[in-house]
Amino acid sequence: MDQHGTVTIYNHSTITDTTKTCPFSIKANLAQILRGGAIFEVNDPQQAKIAEQAGACSVVVSEKQNGGVWRMPEPSLVKEIKRVVSIPVIACVRVGHFVEAQIMESIGVDYIDESEILSIADEDHFINKQNFRTPFVCGTRNLGDALRRIREGAAIVRIQGELSNWGDIAKTVKNVRSVMGDIRVLNNIDKDEVFAFAKKIAAPYEMVVQTKQMGRLPVVQFAAGGIVTPADAALMMQLGCDGVFLKSEVFECRDPYKRACGIVQAVRHYNDSHMLAEISCRLEDDAGMNVNKDMIEQFGHSEA
């Protein structure tokens, strides 16, 4: 992977000064700081303070969607959240919108999330993340996607599940198992078969080789989508993830601080079933934590 960044030119003018870029190894090391933690999506400074007090390793700033196009959060909101918390702050930008990324980098965010959850700005191109000093987070649903995003410069991979039905963890489990399963297959094939494997998953050959050598993804891998309980968070960790992302809906329960604390503790003690049971007993049964009726009916029909 290029350690010195690249120059991208649009309309005969450079958009990034390569003297201000950062070696990928440094960005990957900065991402390691978040390993073993829980990252909470927040919509305002109050939620950010609750997340920090609960032990979150970072917060990701986004604004509530009220219909229409969903863009990056207002820079003033990001600045205010940076002012009130001491943990790293992540800001979301639209896929392919390198100017939104430039703005977020200029106000000093710690990480940038090129989020497919927001409206898509460029349907054909992702941001050239090697042109930025700030480490990037990127979503993925399979190993091929993950390695392509890493080749572009992503320092953190977010294995993404369900985007809309809060509390539905099924797709997240499926995608995490898919990534981990493909890595196990890669680890067990002969070196002569790596070319064919890279072609099959449409991933850069050198990234596939590096993954085989390491026995895992070359960067930190988090899980996101449908994670709302301590048990959900511990499941993702036991499946091999380095941490979890939580949606802002976690703050809509009766005691958001207690629930956030429980999830943070579950990530830290994911292999201790007695601790997980104790954590779960301390949480109230919030009505909003359940899957909606349509999902239950759909599951029932698929079983019939």
C-alpha cells in the first residue's frame, strides 16, 4: 500500500496537498486505540456526554434524518461535541463526497466515517482516503468489499448489518460470519490458489496476500447494525470483531446511561457469561428493543 499518499486532480487543480497526508501505518495505529471498545452514534452534546461517562471509546456524530437527503452533520454541531467530550470524535460523510471529508478534517475530527447510511453522493466512486491525514471508517458486507475499502485507505472496517430495523441483528451476524468464514477459507488454501480467490471476491491481490499472512483483516474490524443489548455486543465480540457501533436509538430508552454502561461492560467482558448475566439483569426491558411485527411475520412465512 502506498505510504506517501497520492494526488487526485479534478479540472486540472489538485484537491489535496500531499505534503499534508499521513502514512497509512500511522492511521492504522491510531485506529488500534479504539480496539475493544464501543462506539456510540450521537445526535447532540448531551448524548455524547452520556456515552463518554458510560465508557465509550468514541462517538460518531450524525444528525437525525427528517426525510430528504441525509448529509454530513453541521460543522457547528461537531465542534460543540468536540468541546464537551475528551474521547475521539468521528464524523459521518457521504460516500464519494471528498469535500465533506475535507471540511470534517479541517475542523479537527479524529476519524471520518464514509457512511453508506447517509445519502450517496457518488454512486461510482469512493473517496480516495490516502489523500487525507485523518483515518477513515468504511462499511462493508463481505470480505471483497472490506479489502477494496482498505486498499483505498480505510483504517477501520465496519461490518454492516441491518440499516433500518433497529434491534434486528440477523443481517449483522450473517455478514460477520461471511467475512470470518472467507478468511478461514483463505487461510487454508494453497498459495497457488490465492490469485483465483482474489479474482473470485474481486479484491486486490496484495490485500488478499496480506490477509492470508496475518490470518485476519489487516485493520480493526467493528460490527454495526441491530446491536442494542449487552448480549448482542458480546455476540459480535465472540464472533471475532474488535468492537461494536451503536445507533443513537440506544439513548431513547428509559435509562440510556445504564444501557450504555451495560453494553460497554459486555464488550470488555464478552467471554464471561456470569458477568453478562449480571449486566443483563441490571437493565430494564425496554419496549423499543424488540424487532417489529413485520420482521416476525416475514420470519414465520420463510419457515413455513
